[in-house]
Amino acid sequence: MVLNDKEIHSSYDLGVWINTPFFAQTIDKMFDASWEKMTPLNKMKL
């Protein structure tokens, strides 16, 4: 979401919907790169 939940009531939240293959592929690659660096929950010290 775009707005800060600490400053704006959640009923005013908004999102951005973009329907382009280039943007979708870029977000997909960013997600995959981040996912590979994440620590699995069962290996985290909680």
C-alpha cells in the first residue's frame, strides 16, 4: 500500500493497479531475488 498506516486511517488506504507485462516481469524478478535471500521461518530465532 502507498500510505503510512501510522499516520492515515486504514479506511483511506489505496493501491496502484498497473497492467503492463514489463512492470509485472520486473516485480516478479524483484520478488524472486528477495525470496532467495530470506531466512525460512523454521530457521529463525524467535
